[in-house]
Amino acid sequence: MLLVSLNRDWVFAVALFIVTLTAYQPAWNGKPIWDDDRHITRPELRSMDGLIRIWTTPKTTAQYYPLTHTVFLAGIPFVGRINARLPFS
């Protein structure tokens, strides 16, 4: 009985591992997964005018997180443009 239980656990663990790898496979190459495109800051908002719009118009981004976008914009001089898919890069 214990052997059957251990085999079932291993089968479940392997299946979960394969499903997880399959789900995140697009992200391995830096491609957005699921709804990531909605949460990447649009190019027209990657300026001071865009930042003002982010703070003053709640529907400008998918969710209203103005402080997060401000930190992304402020970090460009320190971090640079590491990945084209990063916000404000």
C-alpha cells in the first residue's frame, strides 16, 4: 500500500512539474505570458507627460499603481535598459 502511495505522489509531482514548465515556457525567451502585455507600460506613458497621466488618470494603466510606475521611471538612469520588455525601458 505504501509503494502505491509513493508511486502516486511521484506521478503527481512529475505531472505538476511538466505542466509548470509548459505554462512558463514563453517566459524563457522574455516573451510575455498570459496577460502580461496589459501590464507592461505602453511607450506613450514612458515620459514625464505619461507619468503625470498615470498619476492623474486612474484608467491610464491596467491597474492604478502610480508609485510603481514612478519607481520604474526613476530607475532607468541607475539600471539602464536591461530588457526591452521592462516597464519604462
